[in-house]
Amino acid sequence: MKDLSAALGERKARGLYRSRQVVDGPQGVKVRMDGREFLSFCSNDYLGLANHPEVVAAFHAGLEAYGAGSGAAHLISGHSTAHHALEEELADFVQRPRALLFSTGYMANLGVLAVLAQRGARVFEDRSNHASLLDGARLSGARLVRYRHNDAADLAQRLQAAPAGETLVATDGVFSMDGDLAPVAELADVAARHAAWLMVDDAHGLGVVGPGGRGTLAQAGLDMTRVPVLVGTLGKACGTFGAFVAGSDELIETLIQEARTYIYTTAPPPALAQATRNALRLVREEDWRRERLQVLVQRFRLGAAQLGLHLPESATPIQPLIIGDAAAALHLSAALRGRGILISAIRPPTVPPGSARLRITFSAAHNEEQVDRLLDVLDQLDTSGTVKVSVPDEYE
């Protein structure tokens, strides 16, 4: 048996120990922990909808109409009119014939890959893909082949070298730790030339980028013929919880019949689906939220450049400040917390060794003064010697 105590001690010594932070109250740009208020820059609530009054009211109305739980799996008696209406509205939002709700994005990716990439198939994935895509390929029994980050030419070479047979290419739309966009149009071209399906997990793109917030595929002008499988999540821009897969009628019906992570789990509460329907309406109608995000991101990047802070290229709300050393990232996160700013340190194995970082994220609920406060504090820490921010060569 594994020596759990020794393993935990080693993790702590390497600066890789993870601790939960207990938030007392609703999500927002200001949160309370340990009796103190913090200005938060580490949430995925990109549009500020997690505690929006209309979304909260819809949740309450859903509780009155449907109760607290679904009571069963979707295929037994747990699939409500609220679930069904949300699926139809999601399909309309991403302009595909059908959508299918899953409890989480992780379960959606595992379910899709287990169905489409069975034993003997090959799955080609970006090296920076989310863990759920990588794990889904491994658990499916298929052979996982990883290509260089955002390198369509490397993908083409690997596809060319692979024996003929069933192949699937999977990528994030917006990469969760780097904030950059996948070259989805180039990837679609490569996949088409090699008769491979393309699957895009647009968890961090939907609601945030593209016309009407319809994500990276809409921004690139790609439809279902170019990208047969689209995965989205509801706990980020929509501010609620859950995930969905969108595609052809045949794809969705196949997932209903075969995806174990859909079949063998209790359906999410219908009240949650009702709240998400309202959040989706706000995503579609309120373009000002995306516009505000861009203003805040540009303000931060300009200020960071003036301070000499090196940020990887990203036009999304995800702005990683690469530190390199895991202990140094923890030190900087703690120093910020001491000044009332909450930003988590992201360390291996979530990111590659030597690329520990602060994952700074913005919400449409932030304002310019709050962005300026973050920059001011980073300037104080960077110039005082409290924390030395260094940048690995590969990020120069």
C-alpha cells in the first residue's frame, strides 16, 4: 500500500500541496473567507452571473416548481421539462440540431470519448488540453497521441504517420491555464484531410468569445460539418453548474444509448436547469458583459506591460502570470492575500513543471478601479523584493 503520510509530506515539501479555501457567502468579485473580505481574481464566473438576481430568482422559482432534486437518472424518471427546454435552448444557442445535458464537463468528456474512441482507435490531443480530455482518452482504451500545443503542422505530421483507421482529434477551445485560443480552423482543415473527427471542448470560450458569445467555433466561422462534436460547460460564463454536448441528432442519440456517464448517474436538479435557462438568456442578450471584459483585460495587460510583467498572449479573461517555481508562486499568492487580493497559485501537475503561475481571471462584474488596485499591489510586491517574479525562457 502507498505510504499516504510520506506522500503528503513530500508533496508539501515540493510546494505542491493543495488546500481548500472556504468561502462564506455568494460568489462575486468580492468574497468573504475567515471573516475577511477579499477582492477575487480567481473565479471562472466570467460574466458575473453566479449571483445575478434574475438567475437566483429563477433558481427559487424552479425549486417551487420542481423541488430540490431530480430523483432519478435522465433515462428513468429524472428528465424534466426544465432539462428538456434547456437542451433545446442550448442547441439553438450553438446552432446545432441537438444538445445533451451532462452533470459536469468532466463527465461529458469522459462519456463522449468512451463512445467515440473505443479500444483500437487513436485520439490526438493538444498537450495543454484539460485533464478531462486526456483522462477520457486514456480510460477509453484508445491510444492517446499528444501533439505540440496549438501546432496544427505537428498534428498533421502525427496523423500522417499513424496507420489508417478511426481517429479523433480533441482540443480545448480556450485553454484553461493559458487563456489562448486553439487554431480551430487550421485543426479542422487537418482533421478533414485525414478523415478524422474534431471535438472541441469550449468550456472557457462559450459565453465569452465569438459573435453573441457563441464561442471559438463561431468566432472562426466553423459549423457542425467542420467540428462534429462540441462540448460546453455551464459553471463558467453561465454561472451555474453542469455541461452539455452538442451535435447531430445521430451523435446525441448515440450518447443517450451508450455514454455511461450519462446513463448511470442521477440527473441534475431541474431547478438548476431552470436557473441556467435564465443565465443563458442573459448571455445571449447582454453583449455589454463581453465588451466590458475586453476593456478590463486590455487595461490589465497594458498596465502589466508598463510594470514589466510578462504575460503570455491571451485576449480572454484568463491572464496567467508565469512565476516558474511552485514555492515562489505560493509565496506571491500568500503575499497578495495578505493585501486583500485572492488569486490562486497553479502548480504542477495542473501545469508543466517550471511553469507555476498565478491564474488571474476577470469578470464583467469587476471595475477599472479594482483592476488598478491589482496592478498597484503587483507593482509593490514586484519592486519591494518581497517576491521576485521571474519568467522561464520559454515564456519570453
